[in-house]
Amino acid sequence: MRRIAVISAILEEPEKCQKKFNDVVSSFKGIIRGRMGIPFEEGIGVVCITVIGELNEINSLTGKLGNIEHVQVKTSISKKEL
């Protein structure tokens, strides 16, 4: 069953990790419903991604993003199944 999730990511050095981050996100475009990014002058970027997908898809995206150097990721997944 599919679920709604929000993936929050902090890019601590966007100039070093943004391309790889965007490449991973693009490879999951089928489950992404929305994305918001906020750059900060302090050299940090914050990105929130809303997805609808199977748990294994959501976990795969979260894992791949979390393995990128300078990226911190947390995910909240709904208990309700769609």
C-alpha cells in the first residue's frame, strides 16, 4: 500500500552536494508530489519533499539522500495507507 511522507533535508554545503542531491530526487520523480527549497546565506540549504509511494520506495529515496556527504535527512511517514 502507498503512503504519504515528507522528507526533510539539510544540505550543509550545497555547492558540494546539490547536484548529486538533485540527481537522486529526479530519479524518483514518479513518487514526488511537491518540493520546496530554501537557501540560507549561511551556506545551508533546506529542502522539503512530499511523496506518495510504497514504503520501499520512500525508504530507498531517503536512504540514497542520506548517503550523500553533507546531507542530513529525516522522514515522516503517515500511518494511514492509501
